[in-house]
Amino acid sequence: GALEIDEIRLVCSAPTEFSEEERDVVVPMIIKGFQDAAAESKSRVKIGSIALNPWCIIGGIATAVCHKSELIMPYYAQAGDSLVLTKPLGTQLATNAFIWMTENSDSWKKLSAKFSTSDIEKTYAIAIESMSRLNKSGAELMHKLGAHAATDVTGFGLYGHADNLVKFQKESVDFEIDTLPIIKNVAEIAELLGRSAKLMAGKAVETSGGLLISLPAANAQHFCEEYERVSGHAAWIIGRVVVGSRTVKMSSNPTTLSVE
């Protein structure tokens, strides 16, 4: 819930399989993208050494000095709250499908029976746009509309991060999730590849996902409308907070929304 970041330290490594010439092209592009995102959040960037690694890694360490009153602590969800999500699910499968297509892999051969190159390119573009978008607008609206708790949705998936959040609530509550906004074509991709169970259980890995927010039900629709107005993108009410024992209850037959 911190809205002003004093400094972001870039953490970056270049793949060892790159030639020196490739690194000289790609690494400055990564740094430029990071600087652009930091500028959008009005943060200073500190760039240290760039390490070599088998994988390309990019991340940041953000620091801020603020008063406790400027933060929304993540453990005050209340029974009766709505759960809102600010970015769609399915980034991993969307990006993998594009890679499989470019490599003409066995997975792509299965997918190409239903999807065209254009279909996958559009799905990939939706994922890239989503991953590139900051959560700043969502954080600002959390303060404006009285959010009680929140987390981001990344590597542990929707279920994993919801589970981490609910376990630390002051009140004995459960999170009930019954709606899954999913990037266009990803649900069908998962079905063709036998990965639907993981996706529909909210356990698919996400990268640079949105905010999962618990806020008063009376403010949830207003949040979604205001979020779309300021960001140009949808947010969704995906569930509710009820009296319980600090567990996540995923619907066995969730409503899925195709997000373009």
C-alpha cells in the first residue's frame, strides 16, 4: 500500500549463452525498460553491476521511508468484504504458447490444430501488456476506497498468494473465490495440453500479476469502475470474505472470463 517509493535498486543478470555482442544490445534495453517503469512510478533507480547467469533475471529492491498511517497493513480482511483482482490470469501459458510456436515444439503441434499464429500472437500481446503494467493505480484506489488487505499475485499463483494472505488475518475468515478472469485463449490452451486442473484451481504460476484486494463490498464495484477509468483496464470482483478458519475455498466450477 505504499504509494511513494524513494529508490529502486536494479537486480539484473545476463544469460551466459549470449555472446558479448548480444549482451551489449539486450542488457541496455532491459535497463531502459526498467528505468521507464521507475519513471512512471516517480522513483529513482540505482543500477549496480550486471551479473552473468544461465538465465536472464530482472528485478528490483524498492525502499521507502513512510509513516505507518501511509500503509495499508495486509491483515484486516473482514467477513462481508469482496475480493477484487486487477490483472487477468494465465501469463505463463500465454508466454509459453508463444515460445512453443516459435520453436515449433510438440506442444505447438497440438495447439496449431485449433489456434493460428495470429491467435497466439494476440494472446501473447495481452500477457505482455499485463505484465508491463504497474500496480500503482490499484494501490492508489486501495487507499481511496478503504481496502482492508491485499497482496500481489505472482509465482505462487492466485491460490497460493490468497492462501498466504488469509492465513495472517486478524479475524477468523475464509476467502471464497468463484470467478477467474483469464487471458483470451489461455483456458482453451490449458485444456488442449491437459493443464486445465491447475489453471482452474488458481495454481498456475503468474508473472507480474495484479493485486488481490479485500475491501468493503459496498466499494468493490466502485473500485472496478474507477480502476477502468484511470487505467483503461478492467478489474473484477472474484469472490468474497466469509467467517471461517483462515482457508481459501476455490469453486469447483468457477465462472471464467475471457480477457482481451
